[in-house]
Amino acid sequence: MIKAVFFDLDGTLCDSDTAWGVAEKETFKLLLERYPNVSEEALAEAWRTVHQELFRQLDAGKRSMADVRDSRFQCLFKELDLPIGKVMEKLSDFFCSRYLTSLRLYEDVTVLEMLHAYHVGIITNGAHDEHPDSQLSKVRHLGLSERIQSLTISGEIRVRKPKVEIFNVACERAGVSPREAMLIGDTVENDIVGANRAGMTSVFINRKSDVLTPKTVDEQPDYSISNLQDVLSCL
């Protein structure tokens, strides 16, 4: 019997991709105005290169998500051979602030109000500090703090999804066993694989109409839905 329902945050409860795109576009515009000798193509390529390397280090356990966030513009400016200083800091601050203010909840998040009989929580990868670009700030900004009973962030416990430990911590906080918990998420590699390995019921929210081709048992969700309201039929 399911007693706790956990949700991923980005791409599941809020549209982080659109918000990221807005912040990226507006920040790039400011940077190019300040440094007209930098081409759009060079900026885009440097941005991709920097993030690929930072996330490689994150996946290898050499950086935290907060480190990735705090380093991205310094690394970008080095890649573009631009001076490190106040302009870089202002652009970084602008990007993070604009990303936060551009975030929006998906309309189907109203399902949270229909889950009063369950412990409702969020399990998410990311930073856990007071910085504008942190999962903690996102949850507060989106008004989710009042709508959930627990929040488990990788930056707090130093374990990222899909590792089983983060799911176990969330279940312990809810006072349930993994078999009594459900996880809804939009990524197979982090959410579905992690939940399955932890022994939770896994639900894939397929907002992009992706065709699922599981290669292993761990990649096969127990349920696949296109709208969060459909969670009710999975319980």
C-alpha cells in the first residue's frame, strides 16, 4: 500500500527548461553587448564546452552542484579569454536571478491538493543553499514549501539520484519503507532507475512524448503518464 508520494522537481513539477532558455538568451544578449568582439557562435560553443566539463566533474564526484553553478561563468570567461571581474559576477548574478524568476509550475501540479491522504515530498538533485539558483530557492519561490511535507535535496545529503541512498533518506523522513513509496519523475536515468533500485513504485511523467526503449529492468517504469493528474489512477 502506497503511503508516500514523492516528486522530482525540474521537468516534473516546474518548467525549468523554458526558464533556463529565457535566462540564457537574456544573459547572452548582455554579454555580447558588453563584448562585441565575441561572436554568438563562439559564445554558444564555449557555453556547451564549459557545461560538458563541469557536469563531467559533477558526475565523477569532483564537484557539487553548487560548485558547478558558482564556476560556470568564471569558466566561460576563461574559455572566451575575457577578463575575470565585476562584469562576470554581474552576469552570473543576473543569469541565476532571471532563471529563478522565469520558473513556472506546470498546470497539472494541482494534483498535490488531491493527495492529502499521503505524505507528499520532493526528491531532487541540486544545491541546498540560500543562493537564488538552488533547489531550496526554487521550492520556496514556487510556493511548494506549503504544499509538501518533506524536501530531500542531493546537495544537503551529498548523494545524487540515481543512488539509492537519497531515496532511502526521503523514505526515512516520511516514516515509510521504499515499498510504501512512489516516485514520479521525468528522467529515466535518475528518477526511474533510482526509484526501481530503491524498491519504490516508479512513475515516468512523459511530458515530451518520448518513446521509451528500456534497455534494462531498472529502466522500466511501473507506470508511464503524460499528465500529473494521472498519478491518481496509479495509486
